[in-house]
Amino acid sequence: MRWLVFLWMGWCAVSAWAGHAYSQFGDIKYPPGFKHFAYVQPDAPKGGRIRFPMIGGGFDKLNPFTLKGVEPPGLEGLMFDTLLSRSLDEPASAYGLLAHDISVASDGRSAEFELRPEARFHNGDPVLALDVKHSFDKLSSKESAPQYRMYFSGIASVTVLGDRKVRFEFREVNRELPLVAGNLPVFSHRWGQGKPLDQLINEVPIGSGPYQLAGYNLGKDIRFKRDPSYWGRDLPVNRGLYNFDHISFDGYKDPVAAFEAFKAGEFDFIQVYIAKDWARQYKGGKFATGELVKREWQHANPVGFQGFLFNTRLPKFADARVRRAIGLALDYEWMNRQIFYQSYTRVRGYFTNSPFEAKGLPLPEDLALLHSLKQPVPAAVLTSEVPTPPVTTAPSSLRDNLRLARELLSQAGWEYRDGALRNAKDEKFTLEFLDSAGSMGRVVAPYKQTLAKLGIEASYRVVDPSVYEKRIKDFTFEMISSRTLGQLTPGSELRRYESQYAMVPGSSNLPGVADPVVDELVQQVMQARDRPSLTVAVRSLDRVLRHGYYDVPHWYSPVHRVAYHSGLFEQPAQTPLYYQPEPWAMSTWWATSASSNAPTKP
């Protein structure tokens, strides 16, 4: 492998970059010839099994890339390889997986990937350039779910240069796009034998990943088996990974059923999201004897976003003053004391607890960017502090918040009369919170009572997960609870907020943001030349979005809460900086001799 150092024309920055890897801003940790990632046990034995719960829903298809239906967990990550593999201890670096060599044009308008000759699909076919092009063409077409089309929209085309060489042409100069291209899941052109991608439902995917499908029952369970002849098992990016022979997911209706099954030994590992359950259920008995282990793991993950989202496509939510007023009625401080056992911190915006979070008044560099936009920026964005969630601790109070909420509603044309909040057409203001698992019921109940003080008639509806999924994709909801994982280096995923996706069914622009200022700022993010300019662009985007009041922010935990059966697993000595518990456990842990299947040497 070779080191390449070059000047990106017009980017005013020198990028260090290696043929074996790519980093968005040149900070590659692992050199050519590295043996393995630092957070794995390279000689971990293979064997055994690990079982996870699938809470609150099932699945009705085996295709993770299409709009209709619900796919099972684990499928995309376990069965499909990508061109590059991301490192879990770096913010924006990836190393060769299907591709062993990468080069980016000096003008930043294209990137070439050379595939490994040993790469094979599960059916034994070699992974060729035509499969890469086929995968891109399908995932960027209307046959795929909108989020894939959005994510890959910065790539104009893929050209086959040889049996194992492809070139990605980019629509714009954007440092992230080689990583986006490298993140393309590659599947065989033989999958479905020529059928359109959106017509592949229960056809077993033909991927090249470390696991194959072992069996499934639609809506109930799915099982994966490790491919003992996996072509990439000895690559540096895979050494010490994918150690379990079997990985499975079993469906449970709700967290209560899942907890009882966990105690009974029906599965091995669970991440707990509900503070009440963690405090009151996960103790005593088998936890006291050590048979079950309860842990809180620190992490450096960006917080991302979690909150109640408004569907602004509906006329009653079109006015930002109405949305702000509804947010003023949430008494988070009371909830944290009475419901959450003081275990959470309030989400403030879209990039909470990261360098990209907007705070206070705009900084000079933020103002310079905002003033340079073609679209006029609202004066409040430029001259006032960024909105933060209301508080109810002294000197503030819930009463003061509700008083301001009434003023905002009145300004927007909603007045309290005849026992309800009504508009000029005498229509009552009603509000439905939609859920699929019922876990938000204890949060919505006190929220409904406070909203009633404003004259808003709120309801809470729990529907079947498949119905919920369809209503989300069709935008036939009023308010939902949504969570978006944070990114170490925000980029293409922010296109979800672009106007062009606001009315596209199945897109991830769930609140229906349609703001030309947001559109411009997303482009500024995509065109950032270095990390400082990226920070200014994302921080400004956070500021504009928060002034839009598209949501009622929730809360977050600074730790991962997990429980698992002791004596069955071992884990590497070093934990990565950036990880989610379930994928980390299934990819880096290994089974002990006490497991149901004794491990074998790798």
C-alpha cells in the first residue's frame, strides 16, 4: 500500500491520505499494514451464541433497503459488506474492506475503488465492479427507500473501469463523499434474478458479510449463522470481530415481557432505555447472586436528538408559535424527579453536548456565514440567543410557561372558549401522540394534563408496529417520539432536513422541514473544507432549526444501561470511544466455555 499526500484544489488544506484508508480531514490513525483495531481481541476464539430481544415489534420482509414493510434487526450489518469499514475510535476514518485500494482525484470530484480479488458473495460468486454499480443504481433509484436515495444523492454515477475497479463521480466537491461511497452496502446483481429491488420481499439476500441467514419466522424471530469460510475474516478490519457462531433476535411485545424472558434465560443481553425499569426491576434475586450482570457503560457518543416531533404538514402545526407553546407545557424537571429517578439530562437541540451545538448569541464566524446566505435569515436567528427548552425550577415556573404559551396561541389565532382551545372556525385543538410500544405512556399522561390547562385535548394511541411504521412513512401522524443517533462528523445524513424530502413518503424528514435557509446550510455542511468550517456550518444549522420549534426536546443518558447473563461471554480489554452496545457486543465479544456451544480456535 502507498501513502498519498496531496492538495485538494480550491480547498486550502492539505489532506494526508493512504491508499488503504480514507479520512475526511486527513487524521488517519492506523497506518498501512496495521494488524487489527485497538479495541478488539485479535485471537478471540470462535463459537457459541448470543441472543438479543426484539422489543415492540416484528418484521415482514428480508430486504432492508425498501420503503414498504419492516426489516429485521441485524440483517444489513451482518449480511452485507461495504467498500470501506469505519473505525470505532476515530470520528471520520474508514479502512479497506471490499476495496483494498482507494484514490481520490486531485479536484475532489471523483474517487476510485479497487476490489479485493478474494471477495466473495455467499453463493460463491466473486464480488465484481458490476455488483458495486448494480447496488448503487438500485439504492439511488426509486426502487429503494428514500433515506438511501437521500444519503447517496451526492454521488452522480458509478462507472465500471474493469472487473474489480469502479469510479464514483460526485456532484460536488465534498470531503465526506468518499466515505459515503465507501459505506455503500454491496449485494449481488443475481439477488432476485432481475426483479426490481422493491419487489424483493422474502428472497434471501445475496451479500458477502460475515453471517448468513440461518432461519426466521416472520414477525417472531430471526437467526444468523457465522460463515466459517467468510472471505474477509483475516483482514485487519475484521480480525477479532464476529466471533459468535450464532446470533439471534426474538420478538417480545413490550419491555415487561422481555424482562421476564431475560430472567428466564430466553436471551442473553439487553439494553435498557426506561429509567424506572432500570431502577426498580433490574435488582435483587439473580442480580444479587451475580447470575445476571447490570452495568452502566460510559461512552463518547454524540448525543444526537430525541424528542416529540410535530408533523408540520398539518395546518394546526404550521405556525411555529403553536409548536413553541406546546413545548412550553412539558414539565421536564418534574418528570425527571418523579419518573426518571434523576437519571437524565435535557436534550437542548440537534447536536447536544458536542462542538456542533449552538449556544447563546451567534459568534462572529456564525454571523458571517448566516449573512452570506442567499436566502434572508430571520432577524431573531441573528440577534437573539438560541432557544433552549423551558424550565420549571425557580425563578421560572410551569405557571409562567403556560402564561407565555397562552399568549403565543392567541397570537396564532387560537383562543380558549366553551371549554376548549378553538380557532376562528370554532375548531377544537386536538392532539394525538402516536406510539408503537406503549413505553411513552407514563410520559404522555402528565403532559396531557398540562396541555388540558391550555384547552388542548390530547390523546395517546398505541398501534401495532406495522401500522405505526406505515403511518410514519405516509406522514399520517400528528406527534411521535423520535430518536436520531448523533454523528461524530455530521454530513450527508443532514439532508433529511432538506425541503425536497418534506413531502416524499418514507423520507426521514419526519417533521416536514421546508426552509430554504436550512437547505443552504445543509449545503454549507456538505462543502465544508475543514473541521472548523464544518463546525460553524453545523452550529448555524442547529440554531436555525431550533428557532423553527419543530419538536419538543426529550432527554438523554450519558451512559449505556445494559444487563447480560454472567459467565457466558468475555469482552476485549479496551472499549471503543464511539459505540452502541448491541452492535459492539455482537461484533467484538466472544463466548466462554460455559456457553451452550464451546468456542473453537479462530
